Amino acid sequence: MARAPKVEPAEMAPDERAKKAKEICFDLLAARPRTADELRQTLQRKGFDSETVETLLGKLDRAGLVDDAAFAETWVRNRHANQGLSRTALVAELRRKGVDEEIANQAAGEVDRESEEERARELVRKRLRSLGNVDEQTAIRRLLGFLARKGYPQGLAYTVIRDELRTYGAESALLDDAALD
């Protein structure tokens, strides 16, 4: 069965263009919540004019289907709990998704210093179990890199790793020397 030829949005009647743009947005929103900027970029990439895009985004916003602040709160909660990302990494991800910096910072502010440190400890404990029989210096290097990729500050990473290695029964003189450098 042959597919109908693809019609560019510019060639559609205005009401047909608006209907197609709405379909695309609903399909995207059915998969997962999206920011207004994500929807805007997708529609622009598909050739929709800015008037159609902005009109539709305004309607979706008024209907409560697109809410960057709610998206950011949910994103922070999920990514911190499931991926173990730090506040810094969460803000960076939200900014890449087009969330306003103030909204991103406010949402990431839900992750306080204590919960960030506790999540880092959980990540280190879990990673320690999978490191096997590596020497202490290699373990420290790998754990520091691991936490750095998750966006944790170096000072916090050193403290958590040192404490967790001690708890694990490994005295960390090398880490203490490295922290002084």
C-alpha cells in the first residue's frame, strides 16, 4: 500500500496546519512531558511557521499541558533519585531542554546539600561493590571520575569517597595526601 506524499506545513491550509502541529505535540506529550522549547524546536524543525507554533504553545500552556516549572520539578526529582545527578548537573540538563535558568535553579534547589551528599554516598557504596579487587588509588580515581560525571563538586566527592572507603575497611592515606595538593 503506497503512502500519501508528505505535505509540507507551508503548503497546508491554516486550519489543517494547526491541526497537524497539535497532533505532533500531543504525540510528543503522550510519550513524556516536554518543555515548551522542546515542542517549539520540534515544530520548527518540521517546517511550521512561528505564528502557528506560538499560537499552539500558548493554547497548550493555558490548558496546562505544557508547564516548564512542573516539568523541571518532576525532572529534578526523577533524575536525582534514579540517575543520582547533582544539582549542578540537573540545572545543566534543564537548561539544555530550554527551561529558563531561574526555573531550573529553583527546581534544583529542592535537592538540598544533605540529600545530595546522601545520594553521592549511595552511589559510591554501590560502585564500590562492583569495583572488585582494584588497588585503593585506582578505586579513588575511578570513584572521583564517576562522581564528577554525575556533577558532584570535587570537595564533596573527596569527603564522601574517603568516608566510604574507611567504612569499607580501607584506610585512605592516599586520598588524604591528594586532598592536600
